[in-house]
Amino acid sequence: MNTIRALRAALAVAAVGTLLIGSPLARADGITNEQAQDILNELKGIRQVLEKMQSGGQQAAAPDDKVSYKLSPGGFSMGDAKAPLVLVEYTDFQCPFCQQFHNTAFTQIKANYIDTGKVRFISRDFPLDFHENARRAATAGHCAAEQGKYWEMRHLMIVNADQLKADNLVTYATNVKLDVPKFKSCLDSDKFKAQIDQDIAEGGVAGVQGTPSFVIGYIENDKLQGVRLVGAQPYAQFNAKIQEMLDKAGKK
């Protein structure tokens, strides 16, 4: 089970790096007791997933592997459709590490690569079983997309990752000026279950075990060819990998 031990170590490093490097709050004043408890709960949940995999004889994916798989059409993306690189994030809106990535590295990635036409960013749902509000939040994203407000709703849910109960989602829907009765009806219907399950299945093919997980690569022969990165790593890590992949894409 060397791969499981490797993933445990990688997740631990990602968590420490998140606290010590990525968070302005951690650098300045430390984190609150509530934030610390959220992270402890997250790591406990990840540990339970890994133990379940181990007891079932499953092999965990290594944290930075080459991958090649067919990327499902559709979904939610931003940036130039013809960008040389694709960056797919498999995310859980209740995940504090997904929140950390969104609040730090993503801002620079968007400014330097997505907005400049070098990278197309794709968001995929990967709600984890131990997050009671994650599946509902994923559905809320799809319901907001029906009204053309996916990215606005996504942002509010991620920055409020610890407040995703149904009433909160309705508040966020109001804040982004959705038709609230239509949104509530959509949310209650669970009409996007098949699409969310498809994202989860695709993430499984890509070797995703936890969130946030990313695949950076280029499309070749109808497949996404690239590498998987795991965790809320600092911008420098993404920048180095994107530059490396851009060089490879330029040689194709």
C-alpha cells in the first residue's frame, strides 16, 4: 500500500502548506478555532476514505501522475475554447481546501493564464460523501447555470464553504439575482443527479480521490493528456506546471 502512504503524506503536506503558505489569515493572525476544526474534520474524512480504500484492497492514485482520458463534452468552463491548455478542477463546494485554492492560487491563474487565452478552465463536481451539504451545493450550481449565473453562484458557495445548508443557498441565489422560486424548485428536484454522477465517474477515471484535484494538459486524439495535481498547492506550483505543459503543447 505504498501509494496510500504516499497520498497520506501528500495530503498532510498540502494541509500544512495551506496553513503556513497560502492563507493570509494564517500568516498574520493565525486561524480561528472554527477554521481549525473545519480542517481537522476534513482530514478526518480523508483518513476515513483512505482506510476504506485500504480495507477494500484498492490502490490510491499517486498525487502527481500522468493521465490520459476522454474528457466529457459540456459542463462549465471559462476562457478561450481554443486555448492550448486545459485545467480541470474536480471540486467539492464544502471542501475548505477547495476554498483555499479559490481564494489564493486561482486568482493568479485566472489573471495570468485564463484571461490571456492560454488556459481553458473547467469546473467538475466531485462532492465527497462525508460532506453533508456538498451534493446539494453541486445541484445548486447547475440550477444557477439554468439562469446563466453559474460562476457567480459557484463563487459565493466556495467562499462560504462552511455555510451551505438549503437556506443559505437560497440566500446566495437571491444575492446573484436568480428567480428564487424557480431555483428552489430546481434544487428540490435533484434533476442534475445524472450529470453530477457523470463528473464523479470521470474524476474516478482520472484518478481523483479527494478535492481539490486538478488535471492540467492538452487535448490530443480526443483525449486529455496531462498530469494530475492534488491539493490546494501555492500558485508557484501551478505556474511551474502550466509553463511546462505549455512548452509541451507548443511542440505538438
